[in-house]
Amino acid sequence: MDIFTHAVAILVILFATGNAVLIPFGVLGAAIIDIDMAYHFIARRSPSLYLLNHGGFTHSIAGATILSIIAFFTTLVLSFTGVISEKIPGGILLPALASVLGGALLHLFLDYLASPGLPLLYPLTEKRFGLSMFLMPEYFLLTLMSIVFLVIIFLPGLTRGIAGTYAAIFLGIILISAGVKWYLQAKTHGKTYFLTHHPLRWIVIGEENTSYSVKTYDIMRGVIQELTFEKYRNITPSESSRYDMLPDLRRHRYFSYITTVEKNGNEIIFHDPVRENGLIPYPALYATVSVKTGEAGGQH
């Protein structure tokens, strides 16, 4: 979800609860999580650094907590040394820290609703969690509404009526999205993702013992395309598992929706056919990894 919506969401909550003085801290927490957009290029230098990409470590509960503490105490030091002209009153230090952390965790929650997956429990597991439940028009509506809301704040000023209107529309969009997601889960079997270019189409991924099924589901027409991908071709699961700890392959699996494996001579190729076929274009990198038998390999 965009940075404007993250900032406005925590702003509205703090204003509505009578904690307007804490708004700068809440917005700081909401914004600091996306700091990975500033250094994600570092992750491309080595396959083992894939969790430094956008949506990686900083989008885990542990990462958000660490970032919140660092951001708060950095702000505190800047305030005490006069770099920031406004002094932070001693009486609000704990509420201010809580607001930074609250903004960060709210960021994770909203991204959990919108994204295909975040490593929320890292370092316990790299498994990604996400509902991917916002239709594209709803996503754009939230972004536009948040920008307009920020303009209103800086011009006429914020009132309870304006904050209440924003909150009502925001919650309405979430409820509509949740209803569509529930409808899809009732009509289909598998994991559902809304990441296609068509506003009414979803991708549904199912898994069998030896294959994956990937369906394109149109809300108005039902299933309009179904593809099947074998998990293993010319290779056994045990032979494939020997390469699981290679950094290139771990990065590939982290970004992939499914992984299939084929052996071609002395080359073993790992695919994510969902991304290769453009069914879900994001993320575009590392959709295919090839390794030589008995050797470490590289990405394509």
C-alpha cells in the first residue's frame, strides 16, 4: 500500500482518539517501514541479501520493532542536540515511542491486507503472509483519497468530520474487499491473488501431489483459463532438495508463488511459471534459476 495511505491511516486514528500531539511520531513509524525502498539496490549485489529488497526484513514484526526503536531514539537525540528545533516533552516519551511502533505495525497490517506476502515472522521463518484482497480500483481510490485528505489537512485543516469521513470510506473499502475475497474462497479451491491487470480477474493457485493448477477466475464469468504445471520433470524431489540451500534458489523461492523443477542434461532449472507466464507480474526478478549438477548456479 502507498505511503500516503499509511501516513493518513495512523494520523486519523491518533486524531480521533484525542492524541493529536503524537501524530508526528505515528507518521514517522508508518513511513520508516518503507525505508527499504532507499537501499533495495544493495540486495542485488548478492543473492543472500534478498531480504533487503522492498517488502523484506523491514516488513517483519521484528524488523518493524527494531526500526521503530531506532527511529524514535534518533529523533530524541536530534531533539536534545537542537538539530530539531522542537523539544520532545519528557512526559510523552513512552506514548511517543508507542505511537512510532503503532504506526509501524499498522503499516504491516495494511500491507498484509493488500500484498501477496510479507515475511511477518522473520527470522523464525521466511514464509510470506498476505491476503492480496484489494481490487485495483479500490487500491487507486485509497491512494487518491489519501492524497486529497493530506491536501485538506494542510489547507482548511483537520476536523473530526473530515477524519470520520475518511475512516468510514476506508473501512467500507476494506469490508467490500473482504466480502469479495470471501466470495472467491467459497467459489474456488486454492490461494487467491488479485494481481492481474484486469479489475475483475483473480489468480487461483491449487496444489496436488505432483502438480500445481493455476486458474484465471473472472468474477462475472467464472474460470476462463486453467493451466497445469508438473512439479518435477526428469528429476526426483530428493535430488531437487539437494539445492534448497543455495542462495540463488532461496531467493527464487522467496519471491515465487510456486516452483517447478526440471532436469535437462547436467542443468537443473527452477521455474515460477506464474511469473514467467505473466499471470502475476510482480515481482519480475528471479523467476528462473538454473544450476549445474553438483555446482552452485546463477539466476536468469
